[in-house]
Amino acid sequence: MKKEVGFRQATIDDLDIVVEIEKSSFSPGEAFGRRQIRSLLSNRRGSVLSEILLWGEEVAGWACWMKRRGSRVIRLYSLALLPSYRGKGIAEKYLRYRLREFASFYAFCHLEVRVSNERAYALYTRLGFTVTERLEGYYGDEDGYRMRLDLRLYKSL
């Protein structure tokens, strides 16, 4: 049976699995800590959209988006998959779906990515993102790229 990519809103009950996803995806200095993840999941100001990515019924990863009331920009703040779910097209299917939805509400999507993260960079360029700026020392030990997507590309899809 073919598994479908899906997602649901993340809640504070997902804290342990999101911590695990972050730790398995990012270096110790880069991964969000438990306290920061708790804050993102509780979303007290209404500016964070956190979602659990699903592969069938299984938790495969998480995504975190930042938004500001009245802004036409949404920012992909974090996207990470557990190692056993990488390379299955889950992130790309999820992002294509969400970007189509966001095109009705936002004009642009922004994100930052490590220069060395070739897989993520390739994914984002496939989706239509372009580099707007090289960020020297953004990750402390490494430069990053700031990337932007004009969501009008997804409006008619």
C-alpha cells in the first residue's frame, strides 16, 4: 500500500518528538532546544504555525513557519525530517502543497539555509526559491543563503 504525505497542526503534546527530530537533523548548536520548541508549539502570540509531517500515520518530521499580522511574507523557520524518512519526497510534497495554500494569503516566502546544505538548497531551487543574499557567518561557523519565493508562481496551481 502506498503511503501518503500529510500533516497536522503540532501541539505541546508533540514536544518530545519535535525535540528528537531537531536533534537528529541539526548540530547541537543549531538545533532548537526543548525550551525554544515549547515556546514555538505554544504559540502565545499567534505568529507561529507548527506542523507535524506525516508519512501515512507515522510522524516523519516537522515544519515551523513564522508570520506577522498584516504582512504579505511568511517565513519557513524550520523544516526537518527524521533520518529514516529522508529521500522519500516527503518535504517536497508537503512544501508544494503548503506553498499553493499560502499563495492565497501571502506574496512571498523567505527562508535561510546553510551554504553546505546542498540537498535542501536543491529542493528549494526546484520549488522556485532564489538566493537574495549570502549571509556571512550566519550559522556561526558557516555562511547561509537567504532565499525568497514569489508565491504568485503557486497561485494558479
